[in-house]
Amino acid sequence: FMDEPQETPEQIVRTVQDLIETHPDNSLSLERLAAFAGYSKYHFHRLFRDLTGETIHAYVTRKKVEHVWALLKIGYSCNAIAKEMGFGALSSFSRWFKDHTGVAPSQARLKSRP
């Protein structure tokens, strides 16, 4: 009796990366991603870092920042982005964005407009 072919660790990590990229607004914790991949959080953290060169947290953060930049570029307001990204307050979003980019989202919005 043959079992279905197992996904390789590389395929599993790519699937998780796809999940992160398609849901940048969700709160995808290491625990949730590891469970999704079928690994303990410790093993999955090492596997992800070894295969991508980035920690899961760094990857998720980078994808969130990229998503916010894209929304700013097409004209979303800072309030709308904060709400979409799950921040409870505009000030929390603004602080998070500035901590990760070095620029306030309102300034980034002005710079990214055509």
C-alpha cells in the first residue's frame, strides 16, 4: 500500500511563504504557521530560517511593510490601512510603520503618490 508522496521541507516552507504573502494583514504567529506546516514551532523556526535566511518574524514583518507601501502607493489613507492591517489605533500603526521604515506613514504616503 503506497502513501501519498510527502511534501519536502522546501515545498512546505514555500507554501507557508505563499500563505504569508496572500494574508499580510493577518496575525500569523510562529505557532499558527508551525501548526499549519505540521512542525513544532522550534523545529519550524529553524527550518524556515535555514531555507530562507530569514526568521519567520522578519519575513512576516517585511511582507507587511511591502503590503503597506503598496496600499500607500495606490492612495489608501493611513486610517484605512491601520484598520485593514488590524491595528487598534492609528497611532499604533504609525509607530509600527516608522519603527520598520524610518518614515511616518503620512510622509510615505506623500512620497509614494505620483
